[in-house]
Amino acid sequence: MPRTRRSILAGVTFIGFGAAFTLGATAYPLGTTARMGPGFFPLLLGIALAVLGVVILIRPAEEDEPILVPPSWRGLAFLIAALLVFGATIRGLGLIPTVFLTALLAAFASRETRPPVALALAVGLTAVSVVVFAIGLQVTVPLLGPWIPKL
């Protein structure tokens, strides 16, 4: 199958950005996987972008043009609201309530998400966030912020 100009351009662009990130990362110490340096993430990102570019170049182009659908304004509104809620409440509410509210709002971006599923997603993401950020990485964001009354 022939490749379209768009897929060739996309693949080359991803490979170019990947190469730039990878080369830029070599100017910083990489560290180890246990103690990552400032060049570690850009190196991984560059490699991932380059691999994605190669995949785009290798796979054959679709014969039919994709059908363009109008954007989901509901989804866009819920995702923007989730980001705004996170930014506005992380210091005041703390990690647990903020992640819960953000995940709940983001879950309702899809019309197919039902309230029990959204609640389960919010609880699960909150638990994972506490384990990863508060316990694992020891991020200094309080679990419950000053807006939450102490019992």
C-alpha cells in the first residue's frame, strides 16, 4: 500500500523530535532508574517518540480518509473543568480530595460513564495517587489540606 505524504511527514516529524529530545538529554546527567537525573525523562521521551515515528513510517496508510466527527463539547468542558479544579484546589483541599474530584469530573467527560463506574475510577485513581506520590515519591503535598476541618 502506498504511504500518504501526511503519514510520511508525521513519521519523520516524530523521529526528528525524538532525536532532538534524545540528543538534548545527553547534555544532562541521566542518573539511575532508582534515582533519575534531569536527563532521564527526556531520553525516554525521545526514544518513545522516535519509535512511534518508525511505527508510523512502517505501517501502511489507510486507504480511506478518516471520517471527521465534530468534537465532543461535553467531554472538552469536563476535562477543562477537571484541570481547573485540580489547579484551584490542590493546595487548599490536599491530594486526596483534589484527585478524587478531578478524576470524577474527568470520568464524566464520556457520556457512557455511569456514576458507579465514575466513583470506582475516582476512588481507584485516588488510592494509586496516594501510594505513588505520597508514599513512593514522598511529594510534599498534604493528603488533606487546610480547607478540610480537622476532626
